[in-house]
Amino acid sequence: MKIGYPCINLSLTCRSSRTFRLKNYSEEKLIQTVEGNLLCLKQILEYNKQNKIYFFRVTSDLVPFASHPIMEFDWQGYFKEKLIEIGNFIKENKMRISMHPGQYTVLNSPNEKVFENSIKELEYHVDVLDLIALNETAKVQIHVGGVYGDKLRSRQRFIERYNNLSDRIKDRLIIENDEKSYKLADCLFINEKTGIPVVFDVYHHECLNSGESLEEAFNLFIKTWSPDDGPPIIHYSSEHPIKGKPRHADNIDISHFKVFLKKTENFDFDIMLEIKDKEKSALEAIRLINHYELLK
């Protein structure tokens, strides 16, 4: 089991997601920004290695404006060697990497322009993982998308568009159940029609489900993953103790996490912690799991 956190390390002063305004775009500005982002990413990965954190979500902002029409610079070629170096570090330390495009990457949008831009955004994310030279266990995760007044039709539109994607995108793409529109059952239906693996979000399932227990949900979603995809991925968080659903907790709820571990001890999976304090909760989770293993 690998434990991870997304995008930002709060213990370090650098950020791998630095960007700038479109009106200030220049190749010089782009190169300077990306070089800084890649340097910070390496520092984050080194921190993770030192602290036995072997799962990490790379920010989508690593290369600003990569999918924008303004981008005519060959960033793939220019940064290839640095990305290969990062990839070698990841592989040498047996880390797992994922990426998660932003909210405007929506495959099932009825707006053709939004759909076209979503494809460009997915191509960028796959480019990053391909250049880092990671295998198919490095995934790009998205939500199913919007309902647009007709959930069944919108779900079908996702299926049709997914089936027409390039193999290089299909090999990395995974979908996640959300807390508002597409629950686990919807994602499983899409998997039946496409074969796309399903990321199981524990907290989203608490907010929106079809009555499945945690154990029942695990038995269902794990079957959507093949050996080539690597261990199934779950997203873990819990309800904010004051603000309530659907707000995520600021830090890990140890009692909630202990119950979760007990209920899922018979399953093999990797955990992405979607908790506000990032690596701090990851370190707590790792300590708890190590203690849990010692007690067995």
C-alpha cells in the first residue's frame, strides 16, 4: 500500500505550480517558470522519499498554458532531459504518480469547444507522464462530468466520447465517483461499456451512494482494475467536523481512518489523501498503518 497526497507540499517553501498571466506570456517567461516548477517537483519527491511517502499527484500547472493555443514552443523537447531525470528518480524509488486535470476538463460537455479543449488538456497530461517515461500505472483521473439536464444522455455521451479517444489517453485515464451527480453505480456502468478503471472516493461515496456498504463498494470497484493498471486507487478524506458535507476535513481524523483500515484490511490498494494539510496527514497515516501492521 502506497500513501500519497496531491500537488503541494506545505513543509517546503517552493511550489511546482507557479504560473503567470497570459498577457505576460513569452518563451523566456515560460522556460524560467517551468524550470522552477521542475526543480520544486524534484525537491518534493526527495522529501517524499525521505519520509517514505511513495504516492504523489503531480500538479496540472507544471507547464503553464501547455494546452492553450498560444503554446507554440516545443516544451516537450526542451524539458525532455529534466523530465527523464525526474522519471528515473520516481522509478528508482518505486513511487507512484497520478495527475488530475481541473474542473474544465469535461468529456461529456455538450459544448463542442469545451470537449475539444478537454482533449487538448488530456493530451498535455499524458505527454507529461509519457516524457517522465512511466508505465500505465501512472494515471490521469477525471470526473464523469455534468448532468446537463439529462443524466442518462450525458452518461452515454461520456461513453461514446471515451470510446473514440486515442489509445495513449485510454491507457492512462480513470474516472472517479463524485459527491453530486455520478455515484459509484454510474461509474461501474461506464466501466462495463468502456473498461475504464474506477477510482473510488470514500468521502464522495459517503455523500452520494446507492446504499452500498464500504466493503461492498470495494468489492465492486476493485474489479474494474487490471494488473497493467497497478493496484486500485482510492481517494480518502472525511467530513469537515464543523462545516459538514461536502467540505473535506482539514486534517486526518484518526478514529475515522482506523475504522476505514479495519473494514478494508482484506483489500490491496493505494491511497491518495485529499485532506487540506497534505503531507502532514500523509505522515500521520503512515505512522498509523505501521503501528497497525505491528499489532497484527
